[in-house]
Amino acid sequence: MKSSKIASLTLKSPAFKNGGNLPERYTCHGKGIHPPLSLALSSLWNVQSLALILEEPNTVSGSDTYWLVWNINPETIEIAENVIPPGAIEGENSFHSVGYTPPCPEFETHRYDFHVFALDTVLALPTGSSRTDLEKAISGHSLAQTCLSVHYAGRPKVNQRKPTSEWSNPYKP
């Protein structure tokens, strides 16, 4: 991490607490929309943009990516529910779609991590870029980072109801 005058970067959500439970609304069992997030930088010195990665660590494949967003204005203090900040760009997640794919575990409780990075550059990545592309672009440019973790308990398929949004469940055959 580069030396900077940033004392801290924080990430919270009015919908859940760090280490708490993700409300069903933000999963495939609910509306399938992304939750609201609150961001705070103690200083904007040299910060040109923010980037966000939502992942489920510790999966069979290593980790699954549910959402990639970059070039978020560093003055952004809130990412509203189901709204992408103006000027921000979304990437392709592990489910081969651009944007947010809601968690949809079938069994047990799973952990999901929202990572936010304060960057000293605006990234020259097009819409739909991969996580690998994003991580390469971030490398050497992160001034600060933070993580917000949340859990969600899956349901057996027999008890699942269809999502109420137009989102398509990638876990169904």
C-alpha cells in the first residue's frame, strides 16, 4: 500500500452490521438488488476514485465474485440501494453477467465480503472487464482499503421461491 495522508476508509450499510446477516431482500430469495452502502474517507488527498469488489471467499473454486464496480467518485458517501453511482463502471462477475448478482446459497451459511479500495488513479477499464483485469489495474494504486462482511443462510431448493425481480437465478439448471 502506498504512503498517503489517508487515516482511514470505512464502509458500512444501513441494511446490516459488519458480521451480521444479509437481509433476504438483497438475495435471490428477495428482490435480488444490491444493498445500500455508506462510505467515509478521512481525507481525499490524492484519491482519484474508489473500486468495490463483492466476493464470497472460500468457495470450491477459491472465491466467487458477485459485483465489481470502479471509478466511483471519491466524494461519494452513499451508494443507494439498487443504484450505481454516476460515472461508475461495472464489471463481469463470476456468473458471466455485468452488474450485481445476488447471493443464492442452497445450504449452510455463507460469508460475503464487500471490499472497497481508495485509488490514486481513475481506471481505464471498459464495462464488463473481469475481476482479474480490475485487480491488475488496482495493483500499485491502492491508498487505503476496507472490508465489510455479511452472512446469509441458504435454503434447500424445495423451499426456494422465485425471485421477485427480473433477475435470473444462475444456480437453477
